[in-house]
Amino acid sequence: MDFRDRLRKAMNDNSLNSRELSKRCGLSEASISRYLLGQMEPKVDAIKKMADALHVDPVWLMGIDKEETRWDYSMKVGSMALLLENMTPSEQDQVDKYIKFLISLRGGNDA
């Protein structure tokens, strides 16, 4: 499932429409509608607001399954570079989103 599918599922699970989610998270109803249609990708701060309002993990909402993002921390830098080179563009995008999310948790900028 991608972001918009997970957003729709979380909204359904919470019995919320775009207007109600907008009120809960402080984002415009138009933005939420664009996210649901796949016309716009949310920034990390918007994902965190929606995840909080929907009571879901923001990483899950981004379309990333935690099992898919576990890293062997003893892996050497060269091995990690090789791993990234062999990922599909979609997988690379997921890694990029996850790294940006982790940076945001530490108070960093949305690189």
C-alpha cells in the first residue's frame, strides 16, 4: 500500500472524512483531498499531524513497513552503498522518506 491507500484506510478506520481530518490535524481540506488523489505528496510535518490525528505510526502512513526498513547496523558503508544501488527507485524513495523522518525526529530540517 502506498501513502494515499494508507491515508484512506486510516481515515476509514477512524470514520473520518476529509473535512473532519482537516479539523483534527489543522491541514486544509483541499490538501487532504489532493493527498488522497495522489496529486500532492505531504511534507514530513503534515504526515506527523495526520498520523497523530489518525492514531497511526507516521512511518507506516508514509507507506513504509518497519520490517522492510530494518538495517544490520554492523553493515559496512560500502555494503550499504551497494545495497542502495541495487534498490528499485521506489525502494530508494522509501529509504529517503524514512531518513528524512528520522532527521525530523531529532529536530533537523526536512532535507
